[in-house]
Amino acid sequence: MDEELMGKKFTVRITETGKHYLKGAPVQQSAILRPNGVPQPHKQGEITGLSPCQSTDSDQLSEATGHHPLFMFGLFVLIACVVVRLYYIFISYT
């Protein structure tokens, strides 16, 4: 992969085709330019998104309770299922 071509617009010659892909080579006499509004590409392996100093509400909640919110929801569902099952067992014996 050519780093100088990442995020840029240029003319190519199609060299190989497949059912779900095209392979091409840049045409030498074409202009290579970056379209307006297209940011610089990130380096390979660079993580994007939240910066290390940002946190979400769920992160703050999990820090306060010691558990992830999804864990608490799963625990609630499990307890509800056990209660319903015990209710049906109790009803079937009476």
C-alpha cells in the first residue's frame, strides 16, 4: 500500500477484476490531489475515537459500582428467570 496515495483522488488503470474486487495501478500522467474536506489518513495501527482523557457515562457508573451496567442488567434478568421458574414449580405442585 502506497502511503502517499492514501486519502487522495487519482486516475487508475484496472489491472485485475474479480467477483467482489478490482485491482488497479495509478496512471502516471494523472494528477494526484486530496479532495476538499478529506482529513489526513491515520497511520496503520493507530487507534481513533475517544482520547484517553475522555470517559463515558457507563465508565463512570462502572467505576462507582464496581460492575459494568450490562452485568447488572444480566444479573437482574437471571434473578427474574429464577423467580418465575420457582413460581411455576410451586404452582405445579398445588
